[in-house]
Amino acid sequence: PEVEGSGIKTTNLNAAINLNWVLFDGLKMFATRDKINELFDLGRLNLKNQVVNSVADVIRAYYIIVRQKQQLKAIEEQMSINEERVKLADRKLSVGLGTKPELLQAKVDLNAQKAAHLEQQSIMSQSKEALNQVTGMQLPGNFEVADSIPINAGIQLPDIQENIETTSPSILQAIKNVDISKIALKEVKGTRWPTISFGSAYNFTRNDIANNISPFAPIFSRNKGFNFGFTANIPLLNYMSVNRNIKQAKLDIAYQETAMEKQKNTVNVMVKAGYYNYRFQVSALQLEQENIELAKENVVIALERFKLGVSTYLELREAQKSLEDAYDRLIAARYNTKLAETELLRLKGELVR
């Protein structure tokens, strides 16, 4: 007989939960975890190395400004001497003891110093802009720097070489690359072992039929079940591929170890060369500090002799030129000594704690 009806509504609900857990894969998973940790540490070392280099750049740029400021003060001192020369030449000319060329030359020299003073101010402004660029444009529009360069003249070579393999960022990077390559070899070796996994699942099904008109169809049904099992994947045909990958991993270890030793030698050579340059700059600085005192005293004597009329303006100009050159060498020696000191600390990795 034919059965007819309306308003039939069916509700179906299906749900499943699956779990797959690798129990053993030749310890590859642990090697991968260790490799990720080592890569994270390598990233931190790379960041520290960049920070150390950036700090060294900032130090160089900062003390360039200090150097220019000291140069500006030296020019101002020369200007004061030239102003005194102009007064003396004018006074001597007014009493008939001097000549017009002496006065004119004194004014020319004074104007030259004024021009050098303006040029030095412009150089300082440019150096400040360079420092602001190095620091990422974080400095105010107008700022001042110290007028002196602190020098550590007591650095010893054994102090720099001591434990440098545990502080130098470049050496630590090379060591970390060796560690990562060794862990990568463990990963490759793990692929030749079987993989054992545990799997389980829980399934749930529910059917609900409203207004069922068929006497043979169920109105409500529900099924649920839990199953689990173990699977094993045994590599049989990848023997040659695994051996080839193992050989490549071993070659990479050898390469990284060679690169590490090369980096250690490079840093050691750079430290020794940097230290010899540092000692030379310290000695040169001490010598120039003595010279500047002699040059100052010589200018004072020449100026007094010029006042008394027992020397010519040429002798005074020669003394001034010697003082100017002594200032140039002294300021350069201070800056170069600071650069040598900074380079040693950069190689040691102690610019940033």
C-alpha cells in the first residue's frame, strides 16, 4: 500500500575526535626541538652583534663631534692671539715703531681664523646630523656634546684575550653554527629508524526523525564508539637517500668547524693588531700632550718678545703655526686613541653588557 505524509523532519548529528601521537621517530623530534632552541639563541647572538656594531658607530659619530668642538676651541684660542697681534701692530704703528705690512698681515691672519671658525661651526652641524642619522633621528634639533674625550690608557692585551671566545659575538655565532649543524646530523640520522605512532578516535552519531510515517523506519537512533591502535612505518627503500643526507650533514659540520676556527684566528689577529694600534695611539697622545705645552709656552715667549720689539711678526707667526699644528695633532691623537679603544671593546664584545 502507498503511504503518504507531510511535516517529516530529520535531525542528524555527527561528531568525531581523533588523536594521533608519534611515540618514536628515531629521536628526530627531540633533535628538532633542540635545533629550534639553538636557532633562537643564534638569533639573539645576531641581534647582539648588530647592537654592538651600532653602538660602536654611535661612539665614533659622537666623538667626531667632540673632536670638532675641540678644534673649534683651538681656533678660538688662535683668534685671541691674532686679535692681540692686531692691537700690538696697531699700537706699534701709531708710535712709529711698526710697519703697515705688519698690521695688514695681522688683520689678514685674524680674518682667516674667523673664516676657519665659521667653517668649523658648519662641520660640527654636519657631524651632528650624521650622529642623528646613526641614532635613527631620535636626537633633538639642537644638542650639545662634552668638550673632552675620556681615554682608558690602561688596557692590557691579556685582559682583552681572556675568555674572548665566550664574549666575542662573532666567535659565539660561529660556535653556535657548529652546534646547529651537529643537531641537524641527529635529525637526518633519525629518518632511518622506524616511526611508531599511537592513534585513537571517538565517533558519535545521532538521528532523530519527527513525524515518521513509516512503521519500518526508526524514530531515533544513536551510535557511539571508541577505537585505538598502533602503527609502525618502517623505511625500506630510502637507505641510499638517508646515507647521502648523512654525508652532507657531516660535511656541513666540517665546514662549520673550519669556519669557526677561521673566525677565532681572525678575531685573535684583529685583537693583536688593534692592541698594537691602541698602544701606538696612547704613546702618540702622550707625546702630543707634551708638545702642546711646549708650543703654548713658545707662543707666550714669542708674543712677549714681539711686544718688546725684539722679534718680528714672522717669528710670532711661526710660533702660532707650530701651536696650530700641535693642536691638530693632539686632537687627532685623542680621537684616534678613542677609536682604537672602542675597537678593542667591540672585538671583545664588551660595548654592550
